Amino acid sequence: MSVKAGVHEKGLLFISNLLENMKKKPDFHKVGAIAMFIGVVRGKTREGETVKGLELEAYKEKADEVLENICRELQAKEGIVDVQIHHFTGKFHVSEDLVYVLIAGSHRSHVFPVLEEAVERYKKEAPIFKKETVTDKKGTVKSYWTSEKKTE
């Protein structure tokens, strides 16, 4: 797979395959460090509610475009060889993977700041939407849509 970024249905991509494919790229010999961020479903909200599950949807065409642009812009930074952002959609349980961000570069001093920037940018820029189903402190189950733009 040569896709560098995009929104994918849950279960279609695996971190091991992404790493393997990254290492096969012709310019991988320039890489001295790979940094990864794996976003997972957290079991508690900031308000102390218990998360029962998440559902993620995206405006796929626009989200793919945004994620690809972020990758292209960040890959142009000094010392960066490859940038990938893969966000998943579908229904998720606590501790399941939601997003993979991979940064390959010549040195760790290059990859860590770019990894943080990639995560902050996709959260703010990509049209990805989250529906949380939670149990509040009183035991009431409720569901509501939030925007990825308002979460961490």
C-alpha cells in the first residue's frame, strides 16, 4: 500500500503493515528514527463519564485531502523523509485504535516535533466527527456527537 494518508474503515490497516511498507521505500536509507502516535479510545471522559463506545464518521473526500496536504507540508521540513496519517471510521470499543501517525526522519530531533504538529493539525483541520456513548455518574447512558476539533 502506498497511501500516505486518509480515512479508512476500521480494520483495514495495521501498524505493522504500514511500518513494513515505509521501510521498503527507496529513500528509507536516510531514516534514523521513526516516531509514532497511536490514538486509542479512552475509557473515561474529562467529566468522569464512563465511555461505552465511539462512532466516527468523516467527510471522506475532504478529510483525505486535508490529511494528504498535512503530510505533504510536513514532509518538506528539514530531516523528514516520510509522514503518514491514517484515521479510522466505524464503531469502536474502549482501547481500540482510532488513528496512526507515523513520522520518519534522519534524527529523533526532527521527528518528535513533526509528530506533535501532525497530531495537532489533523485534530483541528480534518472533518472527522465523533459520537460518544457514555454512562454518566448517575448511571444514565447517553450518546452525543462532538467534533474532533474539541477533543484531545
